[in-house]
Amino acid sequence: MAYPVISNCPVCSKTMKVKKLQCSHCHTTVENDFELSKISLLSQDQLHFVETFLTCRGNIKEVEKELGISYPTVRGKLNDIISSLGYETPKKSDQDEKKILAMLENGEITPEEAIKLLKE
């Protein structure tokens, strides 16, 4: 039985490295310090979101429907994943804040979601 590779140390939470690779057919073994890909650093929830996002071809409306979450939640999850991969997320502009307030006024998001988005 194969287990998924853990990317963080269960003791200190630092990033783990792969030390050994072995062929399941001929049992050839290679030992060295191998780094995990950035994608392997994502949580199971983040990986599920990425898979859904990709199968929806990046269409946020489809992701909303598929996961049953709101637009701000999709954007928030996407920003969290971008940060987890080591990239900077764009800072909110005045235009973004106006958009969030308009969504709140139109009843598209709850006050709690608006607060969360404005704090991000």
C-alpha cells in the first residue's frame, strides 16, 4: 500500500526532503537529497480546490457552483494557495474595496465575508 508523501515534519513542522527513491519494478534505488515540488506543500483541502479549479478551467463561477461557495471565498482560497506556493498575492486596490462593498450592498456576500475580504 502506498501512502502520500508528507511534506512537513510531524515534530517541528519544517519542510521535509525525500532521501531515497526506489523503482517498484526492478528495485533500483537512488539516494540523495530530493526536494518536493511546491504543489506537494499544499494541504489536502488546497489540492482539492486546485483540482476543482483546473477541471472548471479557471472559471470562478463554475468553481462557486461545484464547491457551493461564494465568489469571495473562491478568491480567498485562491489567494491562500498562491501564498502557500511562495508567490505574492496582489494588494487590494481602492477599486477592489469598492467592488467588495458593492457586492455587500447587492446582497451577493454576507457582512462577515466582506470583512474577511477587506482584511486580506
